[in-house]
Amino acid sequence: MGNHSIQVILKLGLAMVASMILTGCMIQAKQETVSDEKTTIVTIWTKDRHDAAYQEARVNEYNESNPDNIRVEYRIYSDNYAQALSSAFQSNSAPDIMAYTDQVFNQFYAQDYFADIIPYMDQELKETFQNVMIDGINMFDGKCYFIPVCATTPRLFYNKTLFQRAGIEEPPETMEEMIEDAQLITSLYSDEGIYGFAANMNHAQSALERSLMAQANREIGIKTGYDFKNGTYDFTGYEQIIQSWRTLLSEECAFPQCELLDIDPLRELFAEGKIGMYISYIHSEAGVYQEQFPMSDEWDCAEIPTSGGMLKGAQNYSLNNGYLFNKNSEHMDAAWNVYCALFSDLEYQKEYYMRGYGISVIPEVIQQAEEAGYEPKSQMLLLGIHDKRWPKTPLEENPEAVRVEGQDLYEVFKRLIFGKEEILPALEELTERYNEAYQTGIRNHVGRNIGIEDFNSMNPELTVGEQK
């Protein structure tokens, strides 16, 4: 590893440590001192940083102008968002409003921490968002827990300027081409501190959910190891993918010591022209390179390559930009007023979409943006024909129903990618542990059998509604 790379990693590492010491992995919007004891404080937590400046400005404006004597405290967490919420729930100090993520909802829904918002929704709001009121997603037994207004899915992001410099005319369509491109860029420019690929592997789940797992959706037609057709976990199909990732994250392709990288330091390196490619979510990156890490090079994105161009399944997309409410909040009415003022307004959602902060799934918002002349930077930043909504796996539906002993799938995958042990035996052992935990959950009546006999991985949405 060159001196430049060591200096970059040390600089980023020291910056991260300093930030964690000063903020506890959390950034709080600047607030004036509250002197009026009668002021109602409503707390909002989020993990979104790509829209931080925009949202903080709106919060500050609301604090200065709202007539209800409400003051919002807006806090932005790093990759420790779920852990911070877990600690807060345990200590009865959870925020009033929490930004929805799949991980947070799946982890805490079964513990009955979230409020049903149906009683707060008027008829106009229900009609406006009727297309995202979905059983099994945000609706359960007639209760609604959040309103998702955007969607996201991963793409391959690449430095178009760097590609042209290296003589690469098009983004890779296969895993083999991706490795070749990464090897070429690294071989040509590593002495300048430029490398072909990177992944934020310091947090294995964060890294792999936005990359390798999406690739496996497409390549082998499976979602985070679960085979819906047979109703079992099976990780053995990942063998070839992990073998390819060993090469992709090796020194001949990747930025040195990717196992130490978090997503924001990776983005900063990409913005500086030090990384040729990486994989991340479409809802955030446009805003990141517009505001958080302004980028002079031209970038673009493409579908995630697969081995030999194999396509056996659609790629899962997630609904996002929803907000969950603390069931035990002392200020639920005020929290709902804040939500309506800050997040449910269609004019705000149109501006949010047009600024590139999120991919709207609300027809009226999309129509208004088109009428205003909006065009995304790339069509790949929108949902495409190969992006479909998959059912929840048993672990996603209820983490308590699949309590796995030992390393989880993400840590095992990370170990295999950076290690030298045989891949298939480790995947077979992982399969055995997950199925044992799954069946134990069923026997204990915590989980249930989730098998869909006629499941079609290319059109999983056709069977989502059948998941009861």
C-alpha cells in the first residue's frame, strides 16, 4: 500500500474518531437555547446525511415560525442508527419521530414500540398516499405505522471521467468486466492513489446489503439467503459471487484496506477521484455529490453486473422516506403536527424529488415534477423494469423468530471475502445454522413457515400480497 493511501486512511480514521468523540456518532442540528419552559420539544432522529443541510434549514425555519410553541430537535446519526435507537428504547429515551429504515422497522416492530397513525390521518391524507398503504409493508391488521413516499435500490456508481481516461468506454455489464475494469484502473493509477473499486466494509451489513445482496437478487434469484419457493435458507448459491468478490476487493482491484472504510469516507474518496466504482443506493448519491461532497469529475450509474450477465431474478427495491412514531411519546399530537408540517406536504416532496434527494413513488408528486420540467441526472437513478418489491424473509419479518447462534451472514461473508478458507463448507455451515434457528422459531410459535410454492423470482411482486 502506498504512502498516499496510508495517509488518506489515517486522515479519514482520525476525522471519524474525532467526530465520534465530539458527537457520539451523531450530528445535531444547531438549535438556539430554549428559554420558555412551556415550549414542547419534539425530537426527530434520522440516519440520512445526504439531505442534512436542506432538512436542517427547514427545521430551523419551522422552529422560528410555527405558532404552536413547538421546537424540533433534529439529530442525524451515522451507521449506528439502529444501535442508538435500541439503547434509547431500553432507557425510555427514544425520540418522538424516527426515520424509517427496513432494519429499524424489522428489528423493533415486534416489540410494539411504534404508534398506529391511522387515527391521525384525515381522508385527504389517506387518498393522497393510498398507493403506498400496503399490507405487509406499512399496514398490519388495519394499522399503519409509516407512510413511505420514496423508493431506493442499489446501482453501480462509476467515475465517468476516470473511465474515459483509462480508455473504458462503457460501464461493465458482467462481473468479469467489472473486475477487469477495476484491475485496469488500479494498475494504471495506483501510484497516484487511485484504485478501481471500493466497498464500505467496516460495517459488513451496511456494505453487503447495498451491493452483494442486490447482485445475488439478480444473479441467483434469492434474497439474503432465503429461498421463498422451498421455504428454507440456502447460502450455497453465493459461492461464485463470494469468489468474485475476493478478487474485486483484493489489492489488484480495490482501495487498500476496504475493511476499514465507512460509507462517507468512501464517498469522499470517490468525490476526490480516488475510486473508480462502488455500489450504493440511488436515493442518496445525487444529493451527496451535489452538496455533501461536491465532485468535479463526471459520474454516472448503471445496473449491478452479474457473473456472465446472468439474470435469474428481479432486484429488490425498498420503500423509504417514511417516519415512525414512538408509541410512548408524551407529545404524540405535537409530533404529528410536526410531521404534517415538515414531511407530508406535496410541494415539499416535489422539491425533495427534484433536488435529487429521493425517488418519489407518489404519482401526483412525479406528475408535478414532470410538469415543472424535471429530468433526473440519469435514468438509472429511477426504478427500472428489473426492480421489483420482494416479500420479507423470515428474519426480516421478525428477527426474534430467527435467533442465529454465532456469526451472522454478513460477518461470515466478510470473513470469506477477506480470508482464504474454503467458501462452500462455510456456506453450508451457515445454511445449517440459519435453518436450525428458523425451525426453532417456528416450533416456539415466534415465527411461521414462509413458503410460496409458485414463487417467481423475476416477478416477486405477484406473490408479495400472498404473504400473510
